[in-house]
Amino acid sequence: MRCFPATLQLAGVSFVMVLVLSIPIGVLCAVYKDGVFDRIMRAIVFMTTAMPAYWVGLLLIWLVSIKLDLLPTSGSGSFKHLILPSFTVSLSYISTYIRLIRNNMLENMKQDYVLYANVRGIPNRQILLKHILKNSMHTCIVAIGMSIPQLISGTIVVENVFAWPGLGTLCISSIFNRDYPVIQTYVLLIGVLFVGFNLLFDILQTISDPRLRKESH
């Protein structure tokens, strides 16, 4: 209970970064398919997906904190301490969702309802936001829901790189000290979070997507 709020804070800021960056970039990549922006973002996505989180964290510390002296290297206490670890945690998820949203939108752009909407004279902006993006996000709901427990459990390496006083740091210290009850509780907590969020977002996807409700009858 002492360390959980710090991990929630880190995971929460990381989750916001994922949503704020991945959705608009994914939409722009789909709209400007095979353009300069799309090609650059796809190259960045392929590179960042392959980078381990601890290596990204060390690179950010070297560049942003040591070379540029813009943000603190480690610890907690202010929002500045949150920026580097949050971005490190969220980077691979941002890359994943950019690719997922882009591919889903390109697939939906080929559907008949988009053709009919164009024939009816509906503005392209409205078609893009209210129809294509909305239907593309249905398939992302469960993936986004599963990202929340993954963000919480995935901070274990990043917290140790940035000396963030959360569950990850507590778990590593418990492993070295052979504090088995703490390790067992951590594993149980992460398991419960995965099962709970998976169930919750399955229900939300069924509610939001009429096609799934129709299939269940």
C-alpha cells in the first residue's frame, strides 16, 4: 500500500501519454497513407518496438538529463521526475497502438459504408471521425484495457532504472532479500488486475459494438 500509489501514478501518466500520442498519430498515418509522415512514423514505430525499456530509459537519462540537463535523472517528488519514466514505459505501447489504429482505419476505409457515406455527401472529416475512427476503436478497446495491467506490471524494470519508489522497486528488493510474502502478493495482484481488466473491457466492447451483441443471441 505504501508503494502502490507511486506505481499507479507512473502507470496513469504513461496511459495518458499512450492515448494522447497514439490516436492522433495513428489517424494521420492512415489519412496520409504512404506519404512522408506515414513513412517516417512507420520507421520510428519499427525501431521503438524493438528497443528494450531499460535501454530506452538509459538513453533518455544520458541525453535529456546529463547532456541537455532538462530533467532529473531519478527519484520522485515533482512532475518533472515523472516525465522520463512515463515516456519510457509508454513508448512501446505508443508504437503498438499507432500501428493498430492505422491498420484498422485503412481496413475500415475499404468498407461499403464509407462509400455510401461519400455518395450521400457527408463531409470527409465527419466520415473520418464519426464513422471510420469510431469503428476502428472498437477492436482496440480490449487491447487498451489489457494495457492498463501491463503498464502497472511493466514498470518493474523502468522503476529500477529511474529509482522510482513503486511496486517494481519493492519487488526487486524483495527478490534480493528473499521476502517471499511480498513477492507472492505482487504476483497475485498483477494476476487479479489482468483477469479483472480483461473481463471489464470484454463487457465494454460487447456493450459498445452491436455486432457482438447480435452474435451472442
